[in-house]
Amino acid sequence: MTCHFPHLRSVVDADGAVILDLERNSMLTLNSTGGYIWDKLQQGDMPEEIIRKLADETLTDVAIVERDVRDFLEQLKSRRIIA
């Protein structure tokens, strides 16, 4: 999964993240969970690693986390934030 596009800039903090798409002149604001996922993608984690870590850290069923993370990743793909 690729998320290193030169036209993107992002800021991540405990409250979430903001991704600026310079090519499309648009901005995407993420909540804390979206920011966590985005940060892990930027660090090179694969979706399976992110799902496992998030499920462990939140004590949530892996199947629920997997569905939600995969849905989120599809949204990022549809916005051409990741490939």
C-alpha cells in the first residue's frame, strides 16, 4: 500500500490528523482513530499490522477493527490519498 505522494502534506497529533492535497487544493480532517491509522501508514505499517495493534490497544474484536480499517482505507483510496 502506497501513501507517499509528493503532493500530500499532513499533520498528526493526539486529536487526529489533517491531510492537505496540494494537487487538488483540498483538505481532509481525520478523527483520532483516522489519525492513528494514517500515522501508522506513514511509518510503513501494513494494514494487517495496524488492525492487530488497534484491536490490542482498544481491546476491540479484531473482526470489527478489520472491517472499519478496511472501509477507511477504501475511503482514502477513493480520494487518491493512498494507492
